[in-house]
Amino acid sequence: MTTSAPIVDCRTDAAAGGHSPASRGSAPYYQHGLVTIYLSPAEELLESLPACDLLLTDPPYPDYEKGWEIPDVSWVLGNIRAKKKLIFWPCLLAPPLPAPKAEHIWEKPNGRSAHWYEKIYGYGSVQARSKIYRVAAILPNYSQYAAECVNHPCQKPLKLIRKLIQETAPTCITDCFMGSGTTLVAAKEAGIPCIGIDSREEYCEQAAKRLSQEQLNLAQNGKASDAAGRMQKEDENARK
């Protein structure tokens, strides 16, 4: 029987208020198995952040007003050490970094916002061709995503993130603007080490809960499979 890796969980008790000493900065906010979450502005971790195979991230858009403090996104993206980079970006703005190698379109067939598509820019050793990904956006009361939707205004569909990871086949992933944690969930499903970073504790908490639920589902599915296997073996023995 395999033993799961211990969970490092530095989340603050909401009733206590404030941050625990290890909840912000270089110490993990949450860590389990292949996934690590840091509660910190990404720019403060750049020196200590290990190089990765793929940077897959959806940064705060400069033209999107949600009351967020917008960092120097291009500077952060440019200084993340990664062999490949896939970056979500608004359709009407210039690329966040110069000379992209690929310019993909994420078309939202159910889009009801001002723009029915967004761009995904590729840098580094990504394939030098552009594609169109037609995947429905996550919208409130949209039944297709009822089980997936969380409280984040810019949540990306798990189906789309899975596809991007599958096509780039990374050995490790970083998401420096983690948001709802979809990149981490997809990476965990694929068995790929992943680091997520966000400066807002509510999003780190939300992502940690999603990952914990994934772990619970895996454990429950494993128990169900073990039980089914035992029943099948007992049935076979009974037939002998």
C-alpha cells in the first residue's frame, strides 16, 4: 500500500484573522505531493523560483478593471525562467512580451462579454504554429460547468488547460498568476509537478480547497476500485 505525501498547510484560520508567519513569502502556503502554492506577489519570488519547463498563466489584464492592483505583468513574465511560455492575453492589446512564436485564439462559443475570444501567446520552444481552441467559457448558471465553477471572475475552463498541457508535454509547470488554481488541478491530474503563486489569500485558499477535494476524490475512487477488485476476486474464488 502506498502512503500519500504529507500536506504542508499554512493557511490561516479565518476566525483568527491575519496571516500565519509562514503563510506569505518564500514558505509554501500549501503543499501536497507534486503541487506547491505560494501566497506572494510573483515579483517577490523570482530570485528563489526554480526554472520550469512550462510557464502557463493567465495574468491580470491591464485593460480589465476589477479593483485589483495590477503589477508590472510584462516584467514578471519576462523574468520567469521557463523553456516554454503560454500566456493568456486580451484580444485588443499588444503581446505582453515581444516576438511571440505562436499566437493562438481561444474562441468562446457561449461568450456574452464584450469580446468572444482571447489570445494565448506562445514563447520559447513551443510549436511555431497558431491554433484555434473552441471551448466554452465558464459563466454563472452555465450548467456545463456547474461542478467546476468557483468564485473567480476570470476562471479558465479545465478542459482548455488540460489541452494546452497535453500538447506541450511539460516536465514541470509554473503559474505565477494562479487565480482559481485551474492550472494546478490540471497538472496534478497529469502527474506533473506544478508551482502556483498568487498575491491574494482568498484565491490561494480557493485553489488549496480544489486540490484537497481532488485528493479526496482520488482516495475515494481508489477505495472504490480496491473494493471492486476484492469483490471480483472473491467472486472468482467462489466459482472455483
